[in-house]
Amino acid sequence: MSGHSKWASIKHKKAITDKKRGAAFTKVTREITAAARASGGDMNTNPRLRTAVARARFLNMPNTNVENAIKKGTGELPGVVYEDVTFDAYGPGGVAMLIEGLTDNKNRTTAEVRNILSKKNGSLAGAGSTAWMFVSKGFISIETSKTTEEQLMEIALEAGADDIKTEGTLFEITCEPANLEAVKAAITAKNIPIDTAELTKVPNAYVKATGADAKQMLGLMEALEEHEDIQQVHANFDISDEDMAQATEE
């Protein structure tokens, strides 16, 4: 497993714990508000908002919270203005990272991200230093117990998916960002429950992370994603199953 797939599998195992954290609601609320502020409150014409609301529903966020977040974005309710921030960075062993967030204070967030990186043997890089290493993709994961690879392949590829692979207990589907909603709708129409559906960034090359670097890298990913200003963390690490088992031991 590599990069996004590796981290997606780890997050899947921690999903029940993570859902209990208020940070999960905070992050998706910010994304809904920012999406509505940027392109309006109509999900039919605002793909970013549509994706954020779908994430909120997956987390079982109350409809009232979703509606209020949209209204704060459109100005119908008062609310904090968040700006998109992106940080290029390097992790342990030279792993390239692209960190995306929403903040009401860029200087504070920058300082806090720099501090998290330094504690885990990482560092901020110049703007654009790592962004070119990643390409935008739609990403969907489904538990392998919910369907067969053959059935999923037939549905997803016909709907516009690029690739389907099995990683541990998950089927992982990637597609062009513009095709995410169509692929998701085709799968849902067959009553196959989706675990994750999101827009992400996939690296075009990978860096091996082993031993202490692997353990620090996973700790860095978790620390960054626990920060309420950070929405997504992309990295091009590749960790063997053996190193993964050792790095994730409690």
C-alpha cells in the first residue's frame, strides 16, 4: 500500500473513534461554510458544497447544523470568514507532503503547522515545492464485505472510474474529480454502502519510509489531521506491510 491508500486504510480502522471527536464536525462545518461562501448555497450547482454535505451526512451531522453552516457561508447568518491555506512540506525521510486547510488566522495556523512538523522530523517548504507532485482525483472506498470486486468493477468503470484495487478490507476506486458524483451515484443506486467519498490528491511518485521514519511519518499524519484547521493531508510515502505493523503497534 502507498500514500493515500495506506493512510485511508489506517483512518478506516480508527473511524469509530474519530467520529466521536468534535474536530470531525468542526472540519466539515468549515468546509461547508467555505464552499457556500465561494460558490453559493445550491448543491446542484456547487460540487464542492455537495461533497462537503455528503461528508457531513456520513458523519451523521444533524441537518440543522448543515443548514446553518450553509447560511453562514451565504451570509444569511453571521459567521467567521475562513480562507483556504495550503502548505508544501517534507516529512521524515524526504516524504513530500501537501497540507490543505481552512483558517481564520493564517499566521497562527502556519506557526502551529510548522511546530507539528518540527516535532516529527518534518519541515515547511517553499510554495509550490511539493504541489506539483500530486494530481487531483476522486476517491471512493467500500468495505470488501459489502460487494464483490467483479460487481463493483462493472458498475464503477461504466460510470467513469479510472481504477479499482483492493487494499486490506477496502475496495478503493479512483476517478477524475468531475466523475466522482457520477461514480458515487451509480454505486449507491445498487444499494452498495460507501465508506468514504472525497476529492483528494494522489502522488505521481512515492518515497520509501522505513523503521523510525515510517513511525514518525504516521505520527505526523495523525497530528496534522487532528488539528482543527487542517482539512486534508496528502503525502507520497510508501510503507511496507511489515513496517506498517511495527509502526502502528500501541
